[in-house]
Amino acid sequence: MYRKNKWGIMFLAVTIMPSIIVTACRSGGTAIPTYSMEMKTSYNSGAEPKTLDPQMSNDIPEAIDEMNMFEGLTRLDKNNVAQPAIAEKIEVSADALKYTFHLRDSEFSNGDPLTADDFKFAWMRAMDPANTAEYAYQIADYIKGGDAYNSKMGKAEDVGIKVIDPKTLEVTLENPTPYFLTLVAFPTYFPVDKKVVEVNKAWNLNAKTFVSNGPFKMKSWVHNDNIDLVKNERYWDEKSVKLTELTFSLIENRKAALTAYEAGQIDGVDNAVPSDDNARLLKPGEFKVEPQIGTYFYRFNVTKKPYSDPRVRQALTMAIDRKKIIDTVNQTYEKSAFAFIPYGINDFDPSKQFRDVGGDYFQEDLAKAKRLLAEAGFPDGKGFPEIKILFNPDSNHENIATIIQDMWSKNLGIKVSLRPEEWKEFQESEQKLNYDVVRAGWIGDYMDPMTFLGMFMKDGVNNQTGWANQHYDALLGGAKKNADSKARMQQLHDAEEILMTELPVMPIYYYNLKYIAKSYVKGVIHSPLGFVDFKSASVEK
């Protein structure tokens, strides 16, 4: 499932330390400026959401919408540090396995009180195997008994979520998780109104029945057009919310979104600027390029010959020119990817980044690529079946696929064709392994290498390559249990080395966050994890 700006309220930082009690928000004494403009803004978040049920959604545009209508136990600040939100006090046990969340007085947008039971209900329904939630693992992998329950091997009553009283939630983890307080700020952990959800499965698809607990509430939803939000007067920190209205446009086409922006119809566009316009837009200064925790890559279907042969995957990976792709298509200073984990994630030593410590795992080497392809039985590409590159219709994806098509054809003598499919069909083909090679991208869900490596475990719902490696799974399984931070980080490095040796995926470049926004909209937090937070936004001229 991404940025950087002014944060309008102050919290005491949450620190994961033995027996530490974290206290609540302090908001007194800060002068509130006066603004001359109407406090309304609009932003294009992307395609029409499949759902705005936080336990069932799985895409960045949906997360942007949900981030502004819901709030979890914690909320990420402009530095991606978890701060107290619905939890006003957090206690962590000495062994870092038990978290006690003390909830502040708060309500849902319909006036129903928000209780610890609403959190438990939301988390359990995400893990319920009957619901097949794609992000179930985001909870099940960490909470004691969660994975067993989600895989139908355990009982709901054995899951480590306990409601002590309406304002106290006790959570027991399977293993120490240093980033757990960041996880509970993720949409899958958002609370939902148990009273509403239990009686109406379609509650989240209509403004009349939509209930949330965040800074904004839904006023209207014109499907495939826009979602109109207004300030939620029942939000616990309502005084910090300056905007009275926030409209999310649902324009999927990049060119159309940019046209709407330049016509003054919307104030911002999220990560959807056509690459052909990048150079032009960089000059005025409204187009922002910032670091992002993400990787653009291709998946190989390793269940299908000849992609089942690692030598073939290695040859294809070494035979492209990443810099040419970046300079021709993106033109926004991305870094070529010769490993999978992007820059921006710290190693055990926080003064060093995981990527710098791990370094590169392969090089572009056409001579070696040809040699590997010959060893696999395809000298100069002879006898190699036609490669079909699957991608969803989008000018950037198509331009990249066209360049790679040309490179594989000229460099290796392989016939390559393009296979565009509409988004829904594309997703189905990818999930069912109905492809040869498919374009992909991954934005981190939290600031740890596990958010990238975990998806390629044998049963990972986002694996979608057919690849599995027993040693790889053992390393990640060990890292999940390892309380020794230094040894754990080495296990993650070792796992990435296996992934980058066998190459079920072909890294192409590390994402940069790109968005365009009017200068008079202030205080929006654009996270490198993909979230866009308008809680502290204002309109100033």
C-alpha cells in the first residue's frame, strides 16, 4: 500500500521500551491562525475504490480515502513515527509481548461510542478465514494465535486480543515486533462500528450508511466520480482539523487527472502524473519529487517453462538498461534497482540504511546474460517461446514494457509482445498465474524490510510468482521470532540474497514519490509509505 510536510499538533513520542507508559496528546497553548479563504480542497486519489471497508481493502487509493475518514490506535506523524491517537495511553510489557491500549473517549460519526470491542471485532473479522481478507496476514502474523485462526488451525477464543473493559484493549503478540505501534496505524487495524457492520454488509458502499471515526466523514459518494467528505464534528481532536470539506476525485486516467488539475478543477493529484509531462511540470515548482519506500519490478511465472529455470530469469534481468528506462520514461531521478529492498529503511545501526549495507546483488551484463540463456538451452534466443508482458493500461507501464520488449528482442533474440488488460482482469490474471511476465510494484506498509520480503514466502497472498524456497521461509520465520535486533536484520539480509539469486522477480527501479499540488494547500502529510493525510491541512492565500 508514501511524503513530508507541516504537522499541526504535538504528541509525546511512542517508544517501544520495557514497562514504559506512553501518555496522551497535549494540545494546549498553540495559537490557531486565521485564514482568509474557504477551508475546502480537492485531491485526486485515483481509481474508484472496490471497497472502503478498511479490513477488506488492499490498494493505495483506498488507503488514502480511509486514512482521512478513520483513525487507529496510533497515527503516523510527518516523520512516520507512531503517535497516540484513539489510544491516549499505551503500556508495553517488559518482554515486549503484551500491549495495553487505554482508549480515550471518542465516538463514531453516527454518535455510537467507540469501544475496545469495536477494535477487537474489526481485527477478528480481518482474520476470519471466511472473509478471505487480502491483508489478514497484517494482523494474523503478529498477534498470538492469529495465524492459527486465520489458517483454520486454531480457535477465535485463543487469539491474543482481550477486551478488559470498554476503554481498555489488551493485545498479546506471538513474538516481539519492534514496529507494532506503526502497524496499528495501518488501515487494516482501523476500528469499525460493530453495530453497523453486523447488520449491513454493504455499509461501506453508500454515504447514507457509511460510518467512520476519523477527522472527516463521508457526505456523498458519486461512484466513479468523487467522494465528498466534511469535517467530522464528533472526532476527538476536531479542533485540530481546519478543513471543512475535502473532495476526493476518482480519476484513474493520468492525463485526465492532470488536465483537471491544470484547469483548476482539483487542487492536487496523487502519484499519477503522465511521464511525458514530468520535465515540463518540474519547472514551476508545484510538481514534487520526494523519496518513497517502494520498488517497481516485473514478476516471472516460475511455474511455467522456461521461466522455471533461474538461468533464464537471471538472463532476462541482466539484459535490460535501467537507466535508459528511467531517463526515457520517468525523467524524475529514480535509482536503478539491483536489489529488492528500496532505500529509506534503516538497518540495525540506524545511521546506516538496509540497502547500503546489503548493496547490489547483480549487475547489468549482456555477455553473461547471453551465456546464461545459452546454458539454459536457448543460444541467441533460438527456440525461446514468445514472451508476453502483462500490464494494466497506463502510459507509463506501456512505455516501460515497450522499451523492455525492444531490449529483450535486440539483446537476446527473443520475440516479445505486449499484453495489456483492464485493471480487474489484470489482477485476476496475476493472482491466477495466468501470465509469462507481469509488471508489478510494491510500496512498503511499514518501515521494515519484512514488508517487502514477507510477500514472497511460500503461502504469501501477494507472492503471485509460484516461487518458494524452504531456506528463505525459514530465515523469515526466524526473523519474526528473533528478539536480537542485530541477528534479525542479518536474517533479512540473507533472505534478500536468496531472493536476488533466484530472481522470481526482476527489480527495475526504486520509486520516487511524485505528486502535484497547489501551493495554497498547506500542511498535508505525504508519507513515503503512500498515505496522504489531510488532518492538519489548511487553505491559505
